Amino acid sequence: MSRSESAPAEREDSRASQETCRAMKTVRIATAQTVEFREDIEAALNCATDVAARAEAEGASLLCFPEGFLQGYLTDETLARRNALDLASPAFKAVLNRLPKTGPTMVMGLIEAEEGRLFNTAIVVDHGTLIGRYRKVHLLRSEQIFDAGSYSLVFEIPGLRFGILICYDTNFPEAAREIADLGASLIVCPANNMHHRKTAEALKNVHNSVRAERCRETGLWLVSADVTGERDGRICWGPTAVLNPAGEVVAQLPLEDTGLLVLDIPVACKTLEVPVQQ
């Protein structure tokens, strides 16, 4: 085909792309602050189903749950192995079958097992189908039962490209930069900050400050999802929040309450040719 014959089609494609960008000025995201479910997958799934129905009613396209949401943030190896799920197993397929077949795409923390190894993982599920996973790369000393993930991914839903950093991952500027370089507009941060009270007090205002630095460095939005409540002398105060590219907290749930935060965020039209899981 000659250059003159293809030009109208190219102009048409360009106009269509511009129209798409104009039509996708905002995306509605939701994030859940929940109690901590430990070794109770059934209760976690019941919670996820209820929260997803609320998010769907609010028109959200993306719904985020905390770190280790499905089985609990289990760092004792015996407990973790007893509850871990292989994503290729019938048990995990049963979990997917319980998740909603309509509504928002979900990011959910869980403990994953593969070939004898354990991972602190966040899965991306769309209408009951596993789209992909991210394994926590940067591990605390208390997380040595887990193997570290090795790379970042971006995922795409209509109007939004996002990457995932799990809790402590956000302390590393290069992790957020990698997501930005892959063309994302949003960092999703599942977290679990259940600490002894003295530590929780000391860190109460630190989490958003660290995440704000990543936003300012990369120009990305960030949404976090955390647990709340008390257990065995420990307490968690979240935060579950949305931060803008200037590092400002634009919305946050009350620290001691469960709830669902829903917010429209503006997203830029990204045309980078990068690997995307979708």
C-alpha cells in the first residue's frame, strides 16, 4: 500500500486515539480497610464478596485489599505453609470461583506456595479470572520465610495502567521508578502494619510520608489498603489512603475503622510500548 493510501487510515487512528484519551479523563478506584483474617479463608472471601459488591455499586473499576488479606500476614513458617496456596492448585481455583464475576478488577494479598517456596504475593483478579501476580521483592528480616520476587509488572484495565508495590517495597525509590518507566499512572500498595503498640505509635505518620516521596519522585498516584484493629498486644492504624503525584493525601479512611474508600483519579493517556499483563 502506498504512503498516500495509508495516510487517511493513520489520521483516523490518531483521531480515534485522541478521542479515547479525552474520554478517559478519570478512573474510579476503591480500596478496603478490613480486619485481619488469620487462617480463615472463608471469612476473608465473605468479606471480599461483600466489599466488592459495594465497590461495584459505587462504579469502581479497581478494588484493592491489604497485604496477606486472604490467609493473614503469617510470618511463622508452620502457619504460612499450612495456609499457603499454589496458584495452579484446585484449592486456588475454588477461591477464584468464589470471587465475583462482575464488578471491579481486584488486587488481593495472599501467601503463595510454588515448588516448596513461599511468596508474599498480590494477585490481580478480573471477574473471577487470574490476570497476574506480583511477588514482594523487598523483604523485612521478619519475612525470611518468603522468597523474594524478582521484577515489577504493570497491569491494565480500561483507562488505567498500574503497578504493585507491597508495603515495605515502597521504601525503595527504584521500585517505584521501575513502575513509572513501564508507563503506569498508579501504584497499588497492599499493606499490613500490625505492630506492637509502641512501634505502631512511632510509625503512625511515617507510612504516608514514605509513600508521598515515591509519588513526588515519579509523578504517580498511589493507593494503599491496610488492615485495622488489635491482636495479641498489637494494633494497626493503616493507613488506607490515596495520594496524588504531589504526595498529598487526598483521601483517607479513619485509622481505627473498617471501610471502603472510593475516589476518581485523573489518568494521563499512555502510549508507551511496554510489557503489560491484561
